[in-house]
Amino acid sequence: MKKMTKNGLALEVSKLLGLPHTDGKRITDAVFLCLQDAMIGGRMVEIRNFGTWHQRVNQERVGHNPKTGELLTIPALKKVLFRSGKLLRDGVRGG
């Protein structure tokens, strides 16, 4: 499976828009910075037909050390989740 890197995405953006690669990189960096700032600010990001990013908080809970069996507290943790949109999901599935 081939992967697309951030630099590869910037190159595709610059080709698509007919711009120099440096401009494609600046645009790509700006988009990712906006997404990151929104998520850090606790906002959900929704891009129609592509998908949504949102946070989920796992509450603090009691767990145990598998080696010693000792009980310990697992702190609350925020996670970023992505749910693909219908068009993206269908495109990946081939339908």
C-alpha cells in the first residue's frame, strides 16, 4: 500500500491549482494548522462528504498492573476520533 505524505499532498495541491510547490506547501500547512487549532480548542471539525474529527474523553478508571496485579488509577484521557463521510467510505469500498 502506498502512502501519501504531507509533502506529497502539498505537491498534489500545487499541481491541481497550477501553483509553485512552495505555495502548495504553505496552503497545506495552513489547512493542517487550522484543523489542529480547532481540535485543540475542543471543536469538532466536519468536512462534508469527507468526514469528521471529534474528541472523546475516557474517564478516569481503576485498572491493574498485569505483571503484579496491583491496582492503579488510569487517568482521564482525551482522544481524537475520525469518522469518514459516506462518499469517502463508499469510494474506499469501491461502491
